[in-house]
Amino acid sequence: MSFTRVSTSLVLGLAISLTSATQLSAQDDSNLFEQGMVAFHNGNFDLAQSKFRQIVSENPSNADALLLLHQSEDALLELLIAGGEFETFAREMLTAARTSGRAAMRDTDAAAKAAEACFGESYQDRAKAIFALHQNYGPFAAVPLVHALGDSDESRRLAAVYALSRMGANVVMPLMTAARSSNVEVRLGSLHALNVLNDRRASALISDMAVNDTDGSVRALASEMLQSSASASSQLVAQAWSFFNHDANGMSSIENHGAMFSIDGRNLVAYDVPQALVASEWAKRMMLRASELGEDTSAALAVIYASEVAVLNGIEGGAVQAAAQRNALLTLSTPAINAGLEYAVNGDMVATAQQLISVLDGAGNRDWSGLYSAMASNVPMISHSAAVALSNRGQQGSSVVQNLASAVRLESRRIVHIIDGDSVRANSMRVALNDMGVSAIVSADGAAGLVNMHLAANVDAFVIADVLPDLYASRVSKNIKADPRFSDVAIHILGEEELTAYDVMESFGDLSSARQAYVDMAAAAATALLHPAHAGMADSAVGSLVGALNRDDMVAVPAAMALGYAGASSDVADALISVMADTERSSKVRVASANALSNMFARTGVAVDATYFQSAMTEGDAALSEACARTIGVMSAGHISAGVSL
């Protein structure tokens, strides 16, 4: 028992250190305070609680009295659980909480039933109920307790405040939502609980309520709790950035349960939000409130909306929500979007910047200052995206064209590892793959092949000789499959099958999103070069466009089209005719090359041998035949007659 009395005296000392009678707002309160402290000192905790409860009842904004009320309850609880029973119970609850899933945690009906024990007569039972509620339901434990904050029964309101104030950081977010309730008692109770929790993330909210709440008692309580003299709006902006940037004053991953809360009177309601966006939604909520208070947060909102669009586009079923966020972004002013883009560029926020660039690349915009800032970025995907947007908007200066020429050269070449001790066979396969735009890395034995494999970032297929100088092909294959990066990559064994370069290429899987992004950007840049090419301003990009003719159709086709307006030499004509005459290339790129040759001849008079076109017309490809016939006519290379027969 002596240990318990020492512990109780420590609680009393803490209470005295936190509170002085001069802080109470009236003489009657001071008298009640003194009586309560005497009772507390004498160990009469029930009487002490009654005095402190009376102060709170008459002056609900008195945070000190409520703090003492709760501390006296804690002291009594220490007496009741001195034997260690609570520790045993706590360990059992922690074990149970670890095994329960998040679905069970979000069962608010079960939480409401469990919360009733928080209002019982027994201090020990109440403490156990609070602990169990918190461990089993996390932030969702706040739902029934917030409802009780608006109860007509004062004892239930106080018990709810006490329970919430003992649940730690997990209930801070729901309490910050509840503090915006239309119900005064709920707002007061939420502030009392936040006062005990003393979480600095609530500082901006408290400053806002101290000045702007419609109820005097709420303003008084919030004023007692103020932690900063800065304006509420500036604090809201700072806290919003903390959430968005996930800094030390933001939201930890353990607090993020994929839910936000809304409040309607006493009813706190949880709703689903992708976990990746919970912090962003809090940031948005605070920026919007700061805007209501007169702070210009439009550029910050542009950044937040754009980042959410980028995340939602990567979530299955997120398209509708992404469209809603994009539309909200579009309703911001062009200067705000430009300022948001500059912020994203300076922070190397690639996906966010690209979304903002895409918004500026649209009808009605005339201010492209953000796009020019983005084009100066050291991050290629940001810089090239801005150049594409500028070209699309008719901005075709040399800096734009040179940037696009660089973007056209972006490659995510397919890579094949050949492991074969037969150098002639290995080099034959390498040359065949290279001719089709695929890079091949040759290793002469299994050990070298495995070293190259471990150093590789991307591999699209492995070709392994059945007989190697040092290792069995099966062992090399097993080692490759053991690496999770290559578990789905095709492995071909030479000697077991007749293998051509085409067979290898047919086994390629889809490009990773990162590699595909480079191909997409090269295609977009080639397409964007059509604008300056038409205007005669793409001369500096011709070399890049010629190189792009050997790329996939999505890059090669617009490159060929642009060369029709930018090319002017026989070398360019030779490159185009090489593509047009190649029966292994697609009809689409061959047609684009034939049409490019027509346009190029019409502009410059550079002609090619008409027999290439005549030969292609006999292949039976209607679109290619038409393009070739048009080119023959443009070049006046000789009429080819046709009769009619049934």
C-alpha cells in the first residue's frame, strides 16, 4: 500500500503544478477548487471529483477543473489496480488487438456496444473498457464517445471526455473533426479531450476556434489552450503542408486506417479514403479552411488536387474520383495553377507536375509561365512534358524544339541476355535482335551470365545454351528464377527448340510503368514536333526524328509524319524509303513514310526511285497502295493505268 500512496502523491503534485487557483474565473470556483484539493489531499477522491465536476458544470470552459477531475479519477484507479490485475488484462487485450483485422476495428456497432462499459460505476471496469475500446477499435472508438459528448447527461459527457483523453494520438483526427460540430457540447468536449492529449497538430484548429467559434464558452476554452500567437490561417496552412509532406508534424502510418471522418451534430461518421490519400485529404481540408479565413491557398490546392489525381489514376476503380479532383483543379485560376506547377517542379514532384502541365495544356490558357519554368527542370519527364504542352499551345521556339528533339531520343529498349559459349551462334542472335531494335548482352559462360543478370535493371528475355562451359543450363535458369525481378521473364534454352529472334521477341512481357513512360514521352514529343515542323521551325530536330524511325510505331509514325515537313535532304529521303520498303514493318509506319516522301518532294523536290512504290503497290495492302500511288503522282514518276473487270 505504501507504493500506491507514493504514486498518488505524485499525481497530486502534477495536478498542483498544472493548475493554480488564480486561474479560475470566479470566487465560487476558487472555493470549490480549494475544497476539491483538500478532499483530494485527504484521499477522499469521490468528494474531490464532485467538487471539480461542479466547477465544470457551472463553467464548462474551465479546462483546469476538468483536468483535475480526470487526474483524481486516475489516482483512485491507481489504488484499485495496485495488485497488477490491470497489467494482466492489458497484455491480453494487446494480444487480441494484434490478431484482429482492420475490418473488425471498423465495426462501429460493436464499438458502440463496447463503449457502454466506459460509463459504468466501477473505476476499474471503466479503465479496462477504455483500454479495450482503444486497442480493439483505434480511431473508430471515438465514434460512440463523440456521440456521448452531446448527451444530456453530464456524467456521460464527462466520462466520454475522460475516455477520449486516455486514447492517445489515434483519436486526435476524429476529435479534430468533431471539434467542427454544430453541437456546442460536442465542440467543448472535443476541446477538453484535445487539451489533455496536447497534440500539436490540433494547434491550428484551436487558434481558429479561439477567434472564430460562434459560442463564447468554446472561444474561452480554446483561448486557454492556445499554443501559438500566429494567425489561425497561417497555422492552418503550415499544418496542411505538414500533412501533405508527411513530416514530423504530419500523420504517422500507424494512424492511417484508410478513413476520414465527418460530423453531423453528435454523429461522427467514418468514410473510406484510399490510405495513400488520407494525409492529402487532411491537407486539403485545412487549406480550404485557411482560404475561408482569407489566406490565398489556391496554388497549394492546385498541388494537392494534382497529386491526388496522379495517385487515383494508379488505383483500380479510381477514374471517377480522379476526374472529380481534376475538375476541381481546373476551376482554379491559371495563375494559381502556374504557381502550383513551379512549387511541384522545385520539389521534383514528377507525377504532380505532369498533372499540372496537362491542365495548362488546354483551351483558353494564355499564361504559360509555369510551363517554361517546368521546361528548365533537371527531371527529364517534367521538362519534356512541359515542352510537349508548349508545342501543343503553339509555342515553337528553339528551346522547345530542342527539348522535344531530346525527348524523342528517350528509349526503353528491350534487353535480352544471351548466355552461350558458341560465339558464332550468340553473335548471330545478337545481330538479329539488334536489327529489330532490341539490345542483346552476350555472356560466354554461366558464371558471367549470372553476374550480368544480377547487375541488370531490366531484362525482357534470357537465351541460354543447353551446354555451357561451366554450368548446366538448368542451374543458371534456376538461379534466374530465384531472383524476384525476373520470376516472370521468359527463359529460352538453345538446343531444346528452334529459336529465332522473332520467337524471343514474342515472349516479351509488358514494359514496366517506368519504362513505358519513356516510350510514351518519346511518342508525345514526336507528335508535338509536327507543329514546329509545319511551321518550318524543326530543322534542329531532324536528326532525332530520323533516329526515331527505327522505334515502335507509336514513336516512328509521328516521326515520319514530322519528317515530311522538316526533312530536306536525300539522306532523310533514303531513311524514309528504307522504312517504306521494309516488308517486316507495319502497314501504318510504311504508309506514314510514303506520305512523308510525298510531302517532302512537294516542298523540296528531293525524289526517290519510283520502283520502290510500284513494288509496294503489288503487296495487296490497300492503304499502302494508295499512299504509294499518291507519291508516284506527286513526283510525276509515271502513270499506272487500271481497267475495270467483273
